[in-house]
Amino acid sequence: MVALSMLEPVRVTQDTDASQSLENARDLAVQGESWGYRRFWVTEHHNMPSIAGAATAVVLAHVGAGTRTIRIGAGGIMLPNHAPLVIAEQFGTLARLFPGRVDLGLGRAPGTDQATVRALRRPPGADGFPNDVQEVQGYFSAASADWPVQAVPAAGTDVPIWILGSSTYGAQLAAHFGLPFAFASHFAPAHLLAALDIYRATFRPSAVLGAPHAMVGVNIIAADSDAAAQRLATSQQMSYTNLFRGSRTLSHPPIDDIEAYWTPAEKFQVGQMLARSIVGSPETVRAGIAALIAETDADELMIASDVYDHLDRLRSFELIASAMGRQEGPLAA
């Protein structure tokens, strides 16, 4: 059975502030745990007023304290933004607080604009990602307790590391290191199949993973009818339209006529980014998920359900779980 997981950007809307968005994220994780979702990952974005999850490890501590069994993690930490030592310290601490429940997804993209990249850590263009991945992984090993520099209290926690990607680069790196791979087809679907093929064909077994393990990110918005779900989806469509316009506005409530909001060129651009979205009733969602799994042979799905209203978003994730028969209780880690 393919595992279902939840991706949380901690969106701030026109009707919520950052505090409420953080509380909503925790509530979503609590409910997701009861609906059988395996993981709850928080994204890292900076200099975006509409997203309150920039301090990813802090958000995860808040979520972890309110849940019992669901795995919590980063989807992901944009490693070029940070010193590997600091990330290992943060996620080693989380692993001590929530043993056996913490994942660390690592990405190479900055996740922000170039001015913010400079403010965070490095000049634009700096790229030591493969070495940084190995450095973080090393800090989690028991052997690091004897190193001159230690990421206290990370040594011996063996936090599972995932490589995230939106192109074939991440697939190649994950295969080379023998790590699980998560592809961001929820916003960059073009290279999904090529990346999965490369990952599986070139995978080298490692001490942590004996065979390829692939997760596929996917936008899914569910409601009681196709029309209702399509209306909810307009909030996400407007968010991406605003991104192309260079506007950093808060998330907008759904509208009846998205065609009146975007231009044909913007519609085309957004359509490319959201090409693999599954939007509709439980029956439509069930069929869409089945088709995606058949096409990709995914081991897991990381689901983004970018719905404006918190209760509607809870309902979307609940319907997705129900459509896939996942409300019997939490899945095994």
C-alpha cells in the first residue's frame, strides 16, 4: 500500500496571521495522524509574508509536541542556506525530543530570492551541496561523538536523510548516495518520470537503504463535488499567478471565475506548474491517485492540499484519506 503524507507550507491568509497559521499547521498534523498519514513535512521559504514556516525546525518542534506517532520532518531544508553543523544540531535535537519520528529532507535550491540568499549564508552561485549532505549525515552517526567538532546532541540519532529534487540532478545524487528520493512534481512536474527512471536505474545500495525508495509530491484538493474542489483550487492558482507577477500578497480566498483573474499567458505558466494536480470529488481523487501510482510506481505520495480555509483544508485531507481507505489509524513508520 502506497503511503500518504502531508506537506505543510504554513500559509498565511487574508483572514489569519502567522500565529493562527502555526496553530492550524499543528491541528492539521494532529488530525492527519488520526487519518493514517505517515509523515508531516514542513517546507522552508524565506522573505515570503504569505508563508510562516521559515524557521522550519522550530515549527516542527511545535508540531511534534502536539502529536504522538506521525513522522515529522523538513520537506525540505534548503541546505545551501545553512551551515551543515547548525542543521545537524537542530534536527539532532528534534530526534532527541521525538525519537524515531524525525526525517530530514534536503534540497539544493535556495527557496527564495538572491538578496535573501546573501542575507542567509552564501553568495549566489555557491554550491557544495553533495559535500554538505555528507557532512550532515556524518554528524548524525555515532562515530561523530569522537570528532573534534560535534553537532550536539545529534551523534547516534541517525536521522533519516532524503534528497529532494525538481530536476534530474537530485535523482542522480540520491542514487549515488543510496538515499530515498522525493520529487517535487507538485510545482515542477516536467522532469518527474525522467528523474524517477534515473534514480532507479543508477541507484547504489547503501548502509541506510538497500533498494530505491521514491516519493512523489502531488497537489490534491478534494471536496464533496468536482465543482466545489475546483473552486477551492482557485486560491492556489491565484498564489502562483501572483508569484509570476512578483507580488508577495497573502493567500486569497477562492473565487468563482479564475479566468477573470489571470491572463492567458499566466494561465499557461500556472498550468505548467500545476499540471499533475488532482482536483475533485473523492471518486475523482481516487482515480487520479491510482493513475499517478500506476504511472510512477511511487512508494509514497507527499500531498500538498493548498486550500484557503482551515476547515476546508482539513476536509480535503480527510476526504483524500477516506478515498484511499486510510482512516483505520496511523500507518507504520
